[in-house]
Amino acid sequence: MEISEEMLSTLVPPVVYWVVSGIYGLLAIYLNKYRLHPKGDAEKNNSVSRTTVIQGVLIQQAMQMVVVYMATKSRAKEGLAAKEQQPSLPVMAVQWVIAMIVLDTWQYFTHRYIHINRFLYKHIHAVHHAQIVPYVYGALYGHPLESLIVDIIGGTLAYLISGMTTRTSIYFFSFSLIKTLDLHSGLCIPWNPLQTFFFNDCAFHDTHHQLKGHRYNFSQPFFISWDKILGTYMPYTVEKRTGGGLELKLLKDA
């Protein structure tokens, strides 16, 4: 039985999430010298259990699957068949870049606002920041309302404004998801292309998860442009930790 592209766009992201999380989890075991936090730090410093994180992520994914399926199905019904034909590679590349810019812009400003607004931070975004020491499969853990506002609406806007087809969206959002997982991996791997070609890497985002960095480095998942433009960039260095691994050091007072 053939699976429709609408159904694939719904099912592929959760599969990508857990498969890639598993790969990073294995890498964390064997590549200790690239870890930003020593083993056991998450259990010691985080105020949320891994079981709770997994349950929260599954809830977020269920929400996203419903919204994605409805959005792609609705667009397929409303549009002409020709509109869903795959465009040329140059056109796809332009759509991809537009989607990246839209998603980054939406997530920067909404992410920053739920930090600045004390009520929203306390009751919504603090759920995600219970992970002072982030780990890969906790990337999507957070309050359901935050998932709706920051991730689901942002992704829907990127999809609609860029004009990409459903098939292209599967590739784009899978890549976006892998990039988000890398940001929360806590592994600064020098040969990782996601960290070689993007300044918005796991060290950049780990800075934001530190108590002194909460009001800095809001950008995700691709670029750091808005932080640079609007003065919310927190400089940092990554140095070798005494006893093994790596250590993140912030270079200005919060």
C-alpha cells in the first residue's frame, strides 16, 4: 500500500527524532572527550527526570503530527495538482533558504519574548529550562503551549511562505529537526558538518541553557544573525576540561 506524502510528512519527523537521538546517545558514550558536560551532570543539575522528558516529548510530537497532517492535507485539497509538482533544484534551494529565514525569525522573537515576559517564562518556558544540562532527546521537551506557538506555528509559516511542496517539506523539517537535536546534544564534535558550517551549534545553544546565559543566544535552529543584530549575543569559548571532556566558558557578565 502506497503511503501518501501527507502521511509521510506526519510520520517521518518523529522517526527521525528518535533515530538521530539514539545515534547521538551512542556517540556520547564513546566520545567523552567532546562532551560539554561530564557524565552524571544532567541527573545532578536538572530538575526534571528523563522519564518525564520522554513523556513530554511524546505529547509534543502527537500535537505536531495532528497539525502537520491537517496543514498538508488542507493545502493538497485547495491547490491545483501542478502546484505540488516538484520544482527544479534552484527553486527548491530558494524555498529552503526562505523557510530557514522565516523559521529563524519567528523562533528568535517568540523565544525571546517568552523569556522577557516573566509570566510566560515562569509558567511556560521554564519547563524547557528545567534542563540546565541539555541532552539530545530533550530537545522538544517543553510546555505544549510553547510547542504550539514557537515550533508548530513557526514551522507552518515557513512551509506556507516558502511555497515548498509537501515532499520538500519532509526534507526541510527533517533537516531542521536534526539541527535542533544537534543543538541539544552537548557534543562539540569537530568533524560534525552541522557544527562546521553553522555558528549556531551546540556550544552556542548550551550557553543559553546556562543560568547566566538565559537572556542571550535566543537564535535557533540555523543562524545567529538576530542575536548579533539586536545585541543578545553572548560570546563564549570551549576549552578542555580538567579531567577530560570540554568546558563552556561565558565571556561577559549576564
